[in-house]
Amino acid sequence: MIEKPIIRVEGLRKNFGKLEVLRGLGFEVKRGEVLAIIGPSGSGKSTLLRCLNFLEDYQAGEIHFEEQLVGYRRDAKGRLKPDTESSIRRIRARMGMVFQSFNLFPHKTVLENVIEGPVIVRGESRGAAEARARALLERVGLADKVATYPTKLSGGQQQRAAIARALAMQPAAMLFDEPTSALDPELVGEVLEVMQSLAAEGMTMVVVTHEMGFARQVADRVMMMDRGEIVELGPPSQIFGAPESPRTAEFLRRVLH
């Protein structure tokens, strides 16, 4: 039996006013797969990621996550209608999101940041949430920072705390929106190391990234985007070694040299 994809995108279109940002995208992500999305700034990569968990709505096409339509539902006549906020929240809880900026609560300690979602959104007991949070913080190398406030952490430490916070919700997939772009160069490696360990453990991941080494070494497939379209999609060996699209080859020439 062929396992159905965890994420399925069909004919996705997104407009900001008259500007068409996503132009009929279609692709799938298998459970346990790492998909890296690369391309120039302004190509629609971050907008696509935000559409996947409906932080941005979309004007046409469909997104399915775990076989459920994201953001919309069908009425009795099969027409798409906006879904309920509670249903959208349930989907978001299954799809962890890590942003460029860390979005940690500055007035809460690292531990309090990590347990916030499980306690408030999922209704877990504080004890259970705290036990998992401490284990996750140890996993990302922050076991000694549980009582520290975010402003006292380096950028790399804040991003690792943000990853632990997303994992605390026990997501089925993780979305990363250029998670290292706001970091000083010497701090990038510590975040990529955590992401690489997640990939090795079989976490489904969709990663918008400028880190070509990560895309080449860790991703199962790489998707090149430009001007709201998928230019090329394939294994890293193809994308980096023998790209079929001249646009992909041109982009990689610029970023790798």
C-alpha cells in the first residue's frame, strides 16, 4: 500500500492585490521527507510556507495536510467555504513553524516559552508539559538555560529555543522559514545541527533556506522557486549537480561563487 503524502498542494495561487505571488504551484511532501526550498528573494518561498498552515489565505487551488483541506471546507454542493478558526488552529498545532525572527515572549523564561503552547492550546498539565520541555531543551543544547529570559540569549540560542517550543506541540511536520537568516554567521551552525538531527530522526520538514550546504546534504528533495513558480524539483544531486533549468543553474552560480 502506497502511503499518502502528508502535504499535498494543487494549483495554489496567492495574490496580494493585483500582484500574483504564487502562480499555480503543485507538489507533495512524503511523511519523513525533508524538502528544501531555494530561490531568489521575492520568489514567493516564505509566502508559500505561510499558506501551508494558513497564516496567509490563498485565492485558488488546494492545500491538504494529513488528508485534510487547509483553511477551507466544502459545503453540501462541493463549494469551498472558509473553515472554522478552531479547525485551522488544530491543523496549525500539528504543523510546527519556526520563523526568521524568534518570536519568543520576552517576559517569560525559556522554559515558560516552551510550555506555553502545550498548556494553553492543548490543555496539558503543567507537570507533563514541563517534563517534555526540559527534555526538548536538553536536546537542543539549552538544558542550562531553562530559567533564562530570551534577551539574555544569543541569536542562535533563541532560535534553538524557538525550535524546542515548536517541537513541544508534538507536530507531525515542521516548517522552517529561513531560520538562520537573522543569525550571525558563527551561530548558524548550531541551529543547522539541531535541524539535521531532526531530519535524521525522521521529522517531516519543509525548509525555506539560503544555506545551500544544508539543502545539498540534508534534504531529500530540493525545490527551486522563481517569480511565484516552481522552476525545478528534484533530488539534491540533480539540482546541484546537473540542473535541468537554466534559471536554476544561473541562481546556483550566483550563490555558490
